[in-house]
Amino acid sequence: MLPSKNLLRAGLLTAGTALAVTQPVFAEEHEAWRLFVADHSEPELRVLDAEKGETLETFSLKAPARIYATQSSETVFAVQRDANTVTAFSSGIHFDDHGDHADMEVSEPKALDGAVDGERPVHFVAHYGEIALFFDGEGVARVVSEKDVSEGNPVFRELKTSAPHHGVAIPYGEHAIITVPNSKDPSELPEGVQVVDTDGAPVGETVACPGLHGEATSGNVTAIACDTGLLLVSGGRSSEPKIQHLAYADALPDDLKVSTLAGGKALQFFLGNFGRSALVLIDPEDENAFRLIELPVRSVHFVVDPVRPKFAYVFTEDGKLNRINVLSGKIDRSLELTAPYSMDGHWSDPRPRIAVAGDDIMVTDPLNGVIHAINAETFEKERDIAVEGMPYNIVAVGGSGEQHENH
């Protein structure tokens, strides 16, 4: 994601440039954010203008979806597990990065041609411009480039495992990392990972990771959660990924583990759940890599702030949004936002989800049909955005850039 505020370029032309053009080109800085919101129970995906709260488009899906945005903010994927398909959408926000600034183009959001089909798609991972979609019902990952998807031509390659299982694959340039099914019972969580080449052939030995569940990337490191700690993966697009094991600290409770991870932006760290009522901050470079954050009640959802890198947010079942200062490792603000959302019941019951859209923290409130917008600077609620149905999964795409106009 691009910085929320880019410096305006000076509008001066050199003499040589002035001779080359007949009309000066002026640039104004603009900021645009859109929310993609999936309904909890209906096969619908809505696109909203984050500032105005207006619905720009409503797309029909084949089943209720989990949605994911790529780092470029240009493509959003709808993983429709119960319909055995993954479809993609153009956000309508495009950035052309010039290093010292970015040009931004804004157009209508649209559905992209093509779909990636397979039995029971679950895990989505975007890395190095590629997307890996893991189909639990087949034990197969289908890897496709964002460029091909954006052009409506999602040509994919397959990475196969030995059995259907609840797995994941991580694209790594000329390699990929893919889960190894539990050898005794593939219906259990995977027991390790294997580095493979672009054809899916193994490279090196299997790396143990019992009870594998959860992954995230921060900077140049990808973390994978296991019963015993984290696997830390590093490497480049062409070099073979290197994997090392980071064991849980002795001070952490023995009977708990990380199973969901988020990766820091700008600052390199990971935030993970540790059981239901605690989070853990992980700094792989620190001698004391794990810092436990006790929560007053159980966690519902948490994210890191990509704009203000020292903050993360966790929504707890008492209806509060809590701000975590990742430097101190403590909750420093709490805001009562909704009625309680108990974590008792089915794991997929409608509960709030969080996304950060520039200077706003957006929290869905599915039982009340609204999205709460919280000012990230004051940590106070600014407004509610009414949404039809039960707004559930949410991603924010956008940023700021220069828009050029000939005068």
C-alpha cells in the first residue's frame, strides 16, 4: 500500500522539457479509498466509497465469500468455499509508482473475467506478485500471477500434495512453500512444509511444523505458526528460501499456541493470537522474541495498521475496539463500539471484522447492518455507514497519489 500522504512534486519544467511540450501538465494530489464488503449469508459483494459511504457497485457471487486484497490495492479476490470457486475484481484504483511519487488513476470497480475453480478453496496467500489458492478438498494449490488475473486470463500452475488436507502454499519467486499432510491422518492439521520448484518438485528435505496453521509476511520474512513455535522463511525471488525454527519462549503458557498471524508494515514484527484471550507480539530479531498481551476477554478479530506502523487493533467480544502500541506491547486505548459479540457458538457466526482505510479504522457490525468508522488519530467514532444485509468480511483498498490534467 502506498503512503497516505505523498509530497507534491514541484511544477517546474526544465528549458528542454518546456520545448518538448506545448501544454504544461499539472498534478494534484488525491486520496481514494474503497471498501469491499462481503455479506455474511448472501452471495453478494458490495463496493463502497469509504469517505462518502456510498455503494458504488454490488456484485453477485455464487456463495458467501472471504475476501482478500493484494498489496497493490488493484485486485480483490472472493474465495467462495461452498461454491468451489475463486473470482477476482478490479478495485478501480491503480498506482503507477515513480519512486519519489505515485500517479493514481481511479475508475469504476469491475468483475474480472475468468475464475479459478477447485474443491473447497480456503487459504489465500499473495506474495511476490503471485497468488496461491489452496483447495483443501484436493490437497492442491493453484498459483496465478496478479497480472494475468487483472488481464482476465488467470492461467495457473498446480502444486500437488499427497492427500487432501487443510493446507496452504506460499509463492516464493522461483520456488514455493507448501504444507505436508499429517502422515497418520490427513484430516488433522499439517505436520510440516516442503520447498518446491515451479514444477512442484521437492527441493531439500521436509521441515517439521506440527499442528501448522497460520502464516503472514513482514518485510522480507514469512512466519508460519506451529505447535512448537514459528518457522521463519527468508530468501529472494531467485534464491532458495531458507527456513529456521523459532521456539516459543519458556515463559509462555505451555498449553497454548499461535494459529493466526498478521505481519507488520514498515516495522518488522508479527502479531498472533495465543489462545482465545491473549495476543503475542513477535520480533524475530529480538533476544526476547515473544511478548504476551493479555486481553480482558476473548479476541474476535485483529489487524495491524499499515499506515501507522506502531499500532495494531483488536476487537474483543465485549464490543470494544482496542488499540495496541506494538512498541510498548500494551493496549493504550479502548473504545466501546457495539453490543457484545460472544465467541461462544459456531466459529463462522457473524461477528465484526476490521480494516484500515487511510485515516479511518473500519469495523463491520453485521447484526446491525452498519460499518463503524473510527478516526485513527483521535480514536473516536466519526460516523456509521449503513449497509444492506449483514456486512461481514471487509478489505480496504486505496491510497494517495497524483492525478495529472492537461490545461
